[in-house]
Amino acid sequence: MRLSTIQKDRALGAIIASAAGDALGAPYEFQAPLPTDADVVLRPGGPWELGEWTDDTAMAVPILRALAEGRRLDEEATLDALVAEWAGWRRGAKDVGVQIGRVLGTIRSLTAADARRAARILHEQTGRSAGNGTLMRTAPVALAFLDEQPGTEDRLAAAARAISDLTHFDPEAGDACVLWSLAIRHAILTGELDLRGQLARIPADRRDVWAGRIDDAERRMPWDFPKNGWVVQALQAAWSAIVHADTLEQRLVLAVRCGNDTDTVAAIAGALAGAVHGVTALPFRWRRHLHGWAGEGRVGTHLDLQQWAVLAMGRGRADAKGWPSAARFPVGVDQTLLRHPLDEGVWLGDLAALDHLPAGVDAVVSLCRVGTEQVRVPASEHHLVWIVDQDGANADVDGVLTDAADAVATFREEGCTVLVHCFEARSRTSAVAAAYAVRHLGAAPSGALEAVSGALPNYGPERFLVDAVRRLTPAGGAR
């Protein structure tokens, strides 16, 4: 199945919004619920750095990377590899859930079979093993099953349960992963939230119980489920946050307000809410600092998550032009590079401009595909905007333009000199340069467009982008 650009946007959202929820909730973990007038902000806290993801995303990364490498989740060898990666991560991790730590700490052969055995023994010893540690990592599973061939949903349900079973013997943990993974797939493909519609793929004798739990979550607020270390209440708190808010940002904040296992509930909520809203609905201020354990002794960033997610959707294969894993993309013959007509601290250019950055440029806003080695600034100073230069191909063109313009303003407020570029400095660069002038430089839309048109030799924004610029309003902090 060929995914639309909007569906790809939503698939990226499932991954990156989950990591953002994780990092957003990390400094609030194991605290009382937050009152509605208390700010929820991305910040460091406890052992976690600013934007650092925790065990929730760390355990999802090997699943995502396996898909990015073209491996199948219904093969035992892939499950063996997941167990081995998790065991290696556990040895140096800042934090590991009690149940997962006990399971991974007792296996000897680092195989899926040994992990399932350890999970069963722990359940028999304690009588309980339905922690939330499987639901927190299930977001990538859906990306392997986005086709519409007969039986795809059944194969997704089986894969979600099999990965859950590696560390959690209790079938309720598997049920939760099946429901959430299927709902993520449905959201990516349709843009709709539908948790109840997935009940048919859990055992018949447990469907009514889960239906009642979903009903309960919709009647109550996230903080009404204080035992959210239990997979059932973690799902209920996440679903409550989703149904009681409207935007992706609001849903993640409401999830963090639940208290106790805040990072996990927000990661769970982010996976499904991100699959509805898409990555373009995730504010740059949350996305830019994302980082954490990525396997193989390295730290990953939001750009890595995006690359792996795109490869996962392609079943491990880059497209004909090498996206997203090519080191470089070819540039045009001519080069455009000039200052923004209303702010000398902003440069406007094309893809070739990346090879000729003026001295002092220390932040980049990319509006087209770039190679992994083509942008030479840190990931936190690089905003790779998911915007398509085609009418109807963007989930929320107004929101994307606003976020890109605000990213430029954020960099400028931090003292950075910024390059804004697309492939040929024609349409997208023109639109974002004008959007920045409207929102942050006090220009009227017509004046902003006129100023940019007089500066850019290839000026030619698509009509839908011009219309979006004309709809913009100044930001509250316009200067």
C-alpha cells in the first residue's frame, strides 16, 4: 500500500509524539497529580536531562530499528534480537521498571524463549505481571502493518501480543497492547480515534470487561486512575487524556497531570494522539531537544526517530532518491543565498546553500529533504519541517507554517543566525520567510509577501501557501 503524505505524517507522529510525551512527563514522575493551573513544561528533572526520553522510548527504539532494518516482527529471530538489545540496555540504563528489570535480569541465553520463561516464572511467583512496561513501547509495532491486505489486523494483533509476552506473562498486558496498536494503525490510516472498534481482536471472554474500562476512562479524568503502573489504569489514564482534550499538545499535558507514572502515561497517550494529529502538530519547542538511548552505544535524537520511522514504513528500504538515509541529496546548479529583507539575522536559501553557509549561521530550518550529513548544526538547532509543496498534501498547512515561523523566532531569540531553505528557494522558503515576518516582525501579510518577493530571485510560493500566509496573525511576542 502506498501511504499518502498525510498518513506518513501521522505515522511519524505516533513515534515522535510518544517520545515527546515520555520526555515531557519524566521530571513529574512519582509526584502527586498536578493542579490544572500548574504549568507543564519540557524541563530537566531527576536523572533526566532536558528532552531526554526514559525507558519507555528506550524499549521502543529496538522495535523501531528492527523495522527500519527490514526485519519482521513475526519471526523468532527478531524477537531474540529485541531481548538481547533490551538486556544490554538494562545494564547501563538510568531507570528500569521493576518487573522488566527482574525478567531481563534472570534470563541467561538472551533469547525470546528464555525471556518468556522468565516472565512466566515471575508471574507464578508473584501472581501479577500486568505492569505498563509493554504498553509504553508498543507504538512502533503498528508501522509494520499499514497495508490493507486480508488478515493484516490479525497479524498486527499477534505481533503486539508476542512482543508484550516477552516480559509480561499476564494476558491483560497483551490485551492492552493489541487494543492500542490496532487503534494506532487505524488512526494513521484514517485520522480517526477508535479504541472500541479494536475489541473484536481480544478474546471474547474479556471484551465486555475492556469495554467497561473504556467507558470508565471516558467518564473520569486521568488523575482518577492513580494505579497507573498497572497496564489497565495506564491505558485508562491515557485514553482519558485523549478524549478530554482536543489538540496534541493539550492531550500530552493532560496525560502528564495524572501524577505517579507520568512519563509512561504520556508516552502511551502520545503514541495514539500523535497517530491522529501527526508529527506536524508537535511543537518545535518539544521536538528539538528529544534525545536518549538509541542502542549500539549512541545517543539518538528526534531526527533519528524520524529516519527510523520512515524506513520502517518502507519496510527497511529507502525510496528511489535515497530518502531518508542518504548522506546527501543532489543540489541544483544555481545557488540562492541572501539575507531576509526584514531581518539580517535570517538567511534565505536553497539546498545548495547548506554547502556555503555564511560565518555565524548556527541554526537551520529545512523545508525539504536533506541528507544525514548535509546539515552541520546540532540536532537541537535543526528543525526539519514536514511540509509538502502541494495543495491538499498537508494535514494542517496553517499549523506547519506557524510552527516553522515560530522556530525561526525561537532561534533568533536565543541569539542564533538562521538559515531557512527549501530545495530551490522558490515556494516553501518564500512562504516561511513571509510567515516569520507576519508573526514576529510586525509585517502585514501583503507587505511580508511583497518584501520577500523583492528579495528572492526564484520567488514563487504556491497559491495555497500564499493563502495560508494571509490567514496568519502576529504572535503574542511579536517584536
